[in-house]
Amino acid sequence: MPMSQELIAELKVLRLFDATTSQTGLKVHSDADPELIAATRRLHDKQLITLSDGGYLTPLGYESSVHLQNLLQILTSKPLL
């Protein structure tokens, strides 16, 4: 499955959230990069965040954020060999 630029933008927004807590939110301002604004709206449409301009992670969004952080840690760690 190829990764579209839209999907990459959504992953970038999801990565901005703190995966150690569901109590930290974020706000995407109207003068932000249009790609970031659109990605944030798509995450809201997918019910991963509470507001179309950010807000907090939903339970599904929090779980997704944790998985994303874990994957990034695996992919960026040095090999044991």
C-alpha cells in the first residue's frame, strides 16, 4: 500500500500529540500550513481527535498515537547486530 502525502501529513499531526498522556491537546491555528490544517480535519473526521482544529485525542486516537510512537522508535533504533 503506497503512502499518500495526505496519509503522511496525518501521521505527522498524530505524532505531535503526547503519547504518554491523553490529557495534552493541541491547537492548529488558521494561519498554519494548509496541509497541516487539512490533515487535522481528516483526523477529526476519522474520530481520532476531538476537534477539527486539534483538541484532544479520542481513545482510538490515543491508541493510534501510542502505536505510531512505538513504530517510530523501532524504525529509528540502532540494530543490535
